[in-house]
Amino acid sequence: MAQYGTAVFKVMPLMIAAAAMLFVFVHCPGLRGAFVTSIVFLGLIMLIDSNANARLEVYKTTLVSAVSGR
């Protein structure tokens, strides 16, 4: 889980910052669209993954209770 947190909360923001910087300096419409799409997509992935640990904990407790209930 530590590597997962590093990827989601350290690498992805750096990728978003890089795409934002490139968006400012690149004037080709196709590349600018790709940078905007990348920023939105990475932001959405971060939003979804921000509560992944809570979902995994709920899944684990459900799994343990199902196994112990046999």
C-alpha cells in the first residue's frame, strides 16, 4: 500500500503539473487538447483512488466475516 500511495499522491500530481506546464508553452491545438485530457483524467483517477484504502478495509472485513461464518 505504501508504493500505491506514492504513485497516486506523488507521481500523479507531478504528471499533472508537467502537463499544465506544457499546456502553457505548446501552441499546437492537438497537443493542448491531449494535455487537458491528461490533466482531467489524472485528476479523476486521483479522486477515485483517494478512498481506495477505505474500500479495501471494508472488503477485508467483509471477507474475514464471510470466511469465519462458515
